[in-house]
Amino acid sequence: MQTGECKKNRTKSIKKATKMSKQVLLEQLSLAVLNIDETAGVTAIENALSEGLSPVEIIEKGLSVGMLEIGSRFENGEIFLPQVMMAASVMNKLVDKVKKDIPATEKKEGIAKVVLGTVEGDVHDIGKNIVKILLQANGFEVYDLGRDALLTSFVEKVKEIDADIVASSALMTGTMQGQAALEEMLKEAGIRDKVKTMVGGAPCTEHWAKKIGADAYAENASEAVTKAREMLKA
Ligand code: B12
């Protein structure tokens, strides 16, 4: 017979083992992107899902971590552009595989409409695509302008669909200026007070959002969903 103390210790060690394996699973996901190994990524996703990790955790705490490390290695000159491109392609394919497992919220009437895009001059769209997936999964209707999207297209689309939110992504210090320009263009078009604006992308910060007069900044895709909801309540 097990004593109460013995049972407690066993439960503790099981919990510890579960925590450990979650760490390992996340590491496998991140390593698959880092090693540009799609096959390993698919296996890591299957393992993670069967161990109960959520698709959002898989993307944000696993695959994205690998992509960020790719960024650091590129910055340090340890790898070069072709490898970054290959890693980005593997990342996109793996995100696509996980996307179908994200439970979709039932569509409600009067759903919020979001115009989303990566600003002109900027072709980075991995992060923007993750934001899109999570917004859609949380019941938002997303109009994706893609990458290198003309600022005028953002304004036109907002007018055309009477959008609730316009969300712009910028990954380069140069293209961030497009987010500032968009604020001005929305004012000039007389629609700035009719739409909430949200900015994101690695070089953006809360301070940047405030400086350019955007309504919100989010550091990652999950936070983007939270901020989008908050803005609509305000
Ligand atoms: C992958 C990558 C590429 C890929 C892009 C592939 C693709 N389809 O996206 C390729 C190889 C094509 C590429 C090209 C270039 N790149 Co590049 N690239 C990167 C890299 C390594 C990773 C970016 C990434 O995907 N991160 C992973 C995702 C998950 O993170 P994320 O994008 O930040 O998104 C998250 C958040 O930021 C947030 N978020 C993102 N968007 C939005 C939007 C909203 C509204 C919200 C709320 C939140 C949000 O949520 C996301 C999910 O959590 C970065 C390094 C870095 N540190 O960012 C360099 C980097 C951005 N690239 C850089 C450069 C210079 C270039 C090139 C000019 C290189 C060249 N010499 O040709 C070209 C750019 C061409 C152009 N005109 O755009 C520089 C930019 C430097 C700067 N400060 O201006 C970086 C920082 C690398 C470096 N240090 O030099 N690149």
C-alpha cells in the first residue's frame, strides 16, 4: 500500500516529468526550424499535439523560437540569406500544418473586420501570417493585403469594407515609417476616427505605437488578439 506521502511524491515527479517533456517537445519544434528540417518539424508537431500541447503553443513557443534564433545567427553573420530563406519556407509550411488544428470560434453576427498587411517595401510575412491565423481562429474577419502592400490599399480596403481595425506589420526600421504614414493617410481620408489601428513586427514597440498615434501595439500574435478585443470594447 502506498502512503499518502509516497503518493504525493509520485504525483510531484510525474508533474515534473510532464513539464520536462514539454520543454523537450518545444525544443524539438524550434530545432526543426533552426536545422531547416521539415520532416523533423512534422514529427515534432505530431509529438507535441499528441502530448497535448496547443497549436498556439506549438507556433509561438516552439517554431517561432527557432525562427528568432535564425534571425540572431543571421545578425551575427553565422548564416546567410539563402539559409534564412530556406528556414522561412520550412517555418511557413510547418505553421500551415498546425493551423488546421486551431479550434475556430463560431462566427458571430456583427463580427469585427480587420484589414491586415505588411507595409509597402517589406516582404516579411511570417509573423503577419501568424497574427492572421490567430485573429481568424478567434472569430475576426481578416482581409489580408499580403506583404509589400501599398499604403493606399490599406486606406481603400478600410473604406470599402468599413473595417473596425487596421493592423500593419513592419519588420525593418525603414518600413516602420510606413506605419506612421498610414496614420496620416487615414486622417487625410477622414476615416481615422472610424477605425482602430494596431501595429506590430519585431522593431515595433509600445513607445513607437504611442509616438505615431496608433491605438495599439502587440508583441506577438496572442497579444494581438487580446489587444484587438480590448480596442473594440473601448
Ligand atoms: C525570415 C527573414 C527574412 C525572409 C522573409 C521571409 C518571409 N516570407 O517573411 C527573407 C529571407 C525573404 C528576408 C529578406 C530580407 N530581410 Co529579413 N529577416 C528575416 C528574419 C530572420 C526573421 C523574421 C521572422 O520571420 N521572424 C519570426 C516571426 C514569427 O516573428 P515576427 O515577424 O517578429 O512576428 C511576430 C511579432 O513581431 C508580431 N507581429 C508581426 N507582425 C505583426 C503585425 C501586427 C499588427 C501585430 C499586432 C503583431 C505583429 O507577431 C508575430 C508572431 O508572434 C529577421 C530577423 C528578426 N530578428 O526579425 C530578418 C530581418 C527582419 N531582415 C532584415 C533584412 C535587412 C532583410 C533584407 C533587406 C535582406 C537583404 N539583404 O536582402 C530582405 C528584405 C527585403 C524586403 N524588401 O523586405 C533585417 C532588418 C533590419 C532592419 N532593422 O531594418 C532583419 C532584422 C535581419 C537583420 N538583423 O539584419 N528576411
